[in-house]
Amino acid sequence: MNFIIRAICVEDAAAYHSLVDEIKDEGKYLFSTLRFSLEDTGKYIESHEAMSNPVWGAFDDQGTLLGWIDFNRGGFSEIAHTATIGMGVKKEFRGKGIGTALMDACIASAKTLGIEKLELEVFASNTAARALYIKKGFFEEGIRLKKRKFEDRYDDLVCMGLFL
């Protein structure tokens, strides 16, 4: 499958906004089903651009957004050496190397910005994502039992980290 990894720009805001909501609608992978406005999505992209910390996207030959990854640096000086990752891949394109390519772009970007540790949280039920993270060198730091209750089902939250 052919795809390219590039920074998501404000002109991609509608596609990014739509893809995030699409994955939220699955109810399995993202922590919250809370919706953000298209305007706030654009502001989010702009804030990442301003910090030279792009939201990375995987795009097919027609320019369709297939997945994204980003990280947010710790908000105050004592944790500014860390960043938390968020990512998602369109359902029909999972298992085709997109997540791996996005993760590679994110790790390279984090190193360039001097991040010392990447962190993420993933549901225990998301075995495919957990396998990807382990393949990329992440390790489990702990488990938050029954952290999420969605449609009367509990899921544990696995906390993972990667020292760069």
C-alpha cells in the first residue's frame, strides 16, 4: 500500500476532525467520545505548528487522511522532558504499516525537539496497538484497573513509556 507521512496542516483540519470522530464512534480505542469543534481542531493544528511539533498524518495517493499521531509535551518545567502520544488509524487501513510509519515519524520528531521520554495510555483490550508499541520499544509502566467504563463494559488502561 502506498502512503506518505507528512505534517497535517490547517487545510487538513476537516479530514483530521472527521477521522478522529470516526475512531471515537468505534468506542474502543480513544479515551473519550467527547467531540471538539472543527474550529478547535484547526487551532490545535496551528498550536502544534507554532511549536514546530507537527501532528503527523498518513495520506494515500489521493490525499485521503488514513491516520495521525501527535504528542503533547508536559505542561510545566518539571515534566517538559516528557510528552504524551495520541494516535489513530482509519479502520480499513489498520495492519498495513501505517501505525509503524506514524510512530517512526513521531519518535524522530520527539528526538529533534529534545523530548527524553514518550508516554502513552492504551486500553488493555487493544492488543494490536500494544504489540506495535512494544515493537517500537515501549514498556509497560503500570495498569489502571477498570479505568474506563463504556456501554457498561470496563477496560483496564495500560500505561507505557519509551526513553529516547
